[in-house]
Amino acid sequence: MKETFYKDSIVLLEGAMNEIITRLNTIKKYKEVHNNRDPIEYISSRIKSEESMKEKLERKNLPITLESALTKVYDAVGIRIICSYIDDVYEIVDMLKKYNDLKVIKEKDYIKNPKENGYRSYHIVFQLLLDIAGEIKPVFFEIQIRTIAMDFWSNLEHQIKYKKDIKNQEIIVKELKRCADDIATNDVNMQTIRKMIMGK
């Protein structure tokens, strides 16, 4: 159970996650009310399991403690935002950065600078100062923002990464890289077509 490892800090993690999800859903409703196109297709969230957190701490040679989990790694809370178009990704990043109580800790743009395996997504870590009954508590969380096509690719790549004894793994990795490049090209093409339709 997550509660065993995170102890009463699970309340902070859940509180931060719910706060951000609420804000994102407010953005969606605001866009709808004002007849603007919603840049968010869907949102998913999770609190990293005890097992996954311990594995990550061990992999990073960090003490397997609650303090390390909350202050040395930043993805105990993870939120994924899926968009239709690349422009939507950067629009959401800009909107999130406008919140005065969200402090950017680090960010990586794997869309403009993809990983060697072809992975593309925008990662940004924030610190939220969560007000719990008048007591201010800092909570870190990571948001990953990507297009539908990027997410489809990432889910398949994730399966391969954690599956053992895969036959023809080298061929699969090369094919996945080719697919990632094709997806990137198609994302750009789809965005261009949309702009043409909108007369931009």
C-alpha cells in the first residue's frame, strides 16, 4: 500500500494531485464556456507505488526513505496531459507557468530534443505550496505533456523496456525509432493541415 511507505504524507501527495487536476479541468471548462478549442484531450494521474519508488531510489543510489522520496526525486505525484497537436503542448506549458504558486524546478523538452530512442514529450517539475489548514507544505510533482501519437508510441516503448527476454529486441528497437520519427513528422503535418483549415 502507498500509505505504508508515504505514511501521513500521502495526504499531501493526494492533495497536490487533486489541486492540479482541478485546475486543469477548470481550464478545460473555461475554454468550453468561451467557445475556444480545448487544448487538453484527456488527463491521467497517479501516485507512484511504494515498489516503484523504492526501485527508483535504489537506482539513483539514494536512501530508501520517505524524505528521499519527497525531496530527492520529484515524481511521487505524476500527471500526464494528452493533446492533439504540438502547439497545444506549449500552450499548456505556458498556462501552467502563469500560476504564481507553482515554482518550476526543472523542465526537459524532449519534443524539440528527443531521446536517442525517439521518445518525445515535455516534462516539467513544479513545486506547489499546499495550504493545509493554514500550514504551508511544499510538494513536488511532475507533469508530462505529449500528443496522442506520442503517447501511443510511449506506451508501447514502455512495455518493451520492462519486459524481459524479448526476441529480436534490436530489430524492435530500430523499428520503434523509425516509428517515432514517422510520428513526429505526422504530428507536424497534422498541425500544418489544421492551421491551413483555420486559415492561419
